[in-house]
Amino acid sequence: MDTHKSGRRWNATADARHAERPGRIVPLRRGTGSLYRRLKSLQYLMGRDRAAVLSFLVARYPVRLPFRQRLRLIARFVGITNRVRAYHTQSELLTVADRVLRLAGSEGLTVVEAGCGKGASTAKLSLVARVAGARVHACDTFSGIPANSERHRHLDGRAVHFRAGAFAGRLREVQRTVARFGEPEVCIFHKGLFADTLPGIPGPFDVVLLDVDLLDSTRTCITSLFPRIRPGGVLFSQDGHLQAVVALLGDRAFWRDEVGVPPPTIPGLGYRKLLEIERA
């Protein structure tokens, strides 16, 4: 008998016997829709995301948003996270939601999302946009991170490389996610590289959310979108944990010469992941 095959058979049998031993703890599945995911969501709500949730529940907005409806919106946020791979925290999306809702009822209220992933953030933004009377422009290659040679480091020094195709969510997949969990009627999807799609989106904009990872993509998005944000609007970047992005955003010449605006004050630059850049 072949030794390798017999060894594999013996190990499988031993594993099966071990699994049948009383008292053995079987690891929980951790993927979307799992009990583990739901438990972690509850843990985060009571811990990491608690302050943002409480702030959202008591905030004053120009649109009527009863307490029960706010609770339902948070529950839907959590439900999306439990069922769709998300690349953000509830705190981050609630912070963005708060800014959208502060502008609720404004004429032509427009939200731009650059970097949709699997569509979890797009679905959440669509829910908020429906309440606020806004429209969401969702922009992505819908085939993952473009090919690149960038090498990054986190603020803590860890090296990271965003490989081509990472974080891919196909256009139909993202649209199905929004249709199932969000409000597809308020969304317009733009497929392609940011350099090709963003200039064609009609402004002005009110809230922009970037989750683009690459330095080149960050530069393209800011130079194309920031000058068209209305005064009082805001651009969020979820890439404040990357040293190269921090260096770019802290470069006064970049803002003056490439964006064409006075260098803004950016709270938390250099230590926060979610950065909030207001348009003066």
C-alpha cells in the first residue's frame, strides 16, 4: 500500500475520532452570515462603535428622523455587515451618514463614493441618501485594485501591497447587494478607472467618500472631486492609515498646485484612519 495515501487516510480517521470526543470545541465559521459575524457585530456595537451609535441616536438633523427609525437604520447597517464583506467599521459609516444627514433637504444633495468593494458601504449610503433626499454616485473599476507597483507602509511601520484584483466586487454583484439591502433607486454606477469616470460626473458634490488604497487613485480622486465640493461639504478618506497618503494630504504644495485650493486643516492626520477634509 502507498505510504503517503495510507498516512493521509489514517490522519483523516484520527481527526474524525478526535472530533467525536465529547467536550471538544468546534471552531465557529467566521464568514458572512455566520453566528460568529453576528456576535462580533454585537460586541463592536457595545464597544468600538458605541460612541458613534449613541451620537447618531441623539443628533439633530434638518429632516425628521424619529428614534425608532434611527434604530432601524443602525440595525440595517449591522445586517448588511453581517451578510456582505465590508471594509469599514460602523463608526466610520455612521460618521459619513451624519454629514449627509446634516445636509438633508439641500437642493441637489449629492454623495460620491469612490471604491465600492462588495457593495456594503454603497448599500448603507443609499439608505442614508433616501432619508436625506440625496443621490449617490458609486464609482469603481468593479474588478478590484488596478495593476500597480506601489508599496505602502501602515502608520505602525507594517509593509502592505495592494495586489491587482484585490477587494473586487463585480458591478452586478454590487448592484444586487444594493437592491437587496439598500435603495437602488438613488444610486448611479460608474464603471472604470477614476481618471476616466470622475470628470464626467456632474457636480457640485456635498459628501465624498474615498476608499481607494492606492496613492495614485487618491491623488486622482482629490484633484478631480475636491474643487467641485460645495462650501460646507466634506471629503472623507478611509486611507489615513497609510504613510504615503498621509504625506500627500500633508503636502501644502499638492493642495495649492494640483488641487487649486488653500491647504485645508485635516484633523487626525497621521493617526486616524478615517480623515475628514472640509471644503471651506
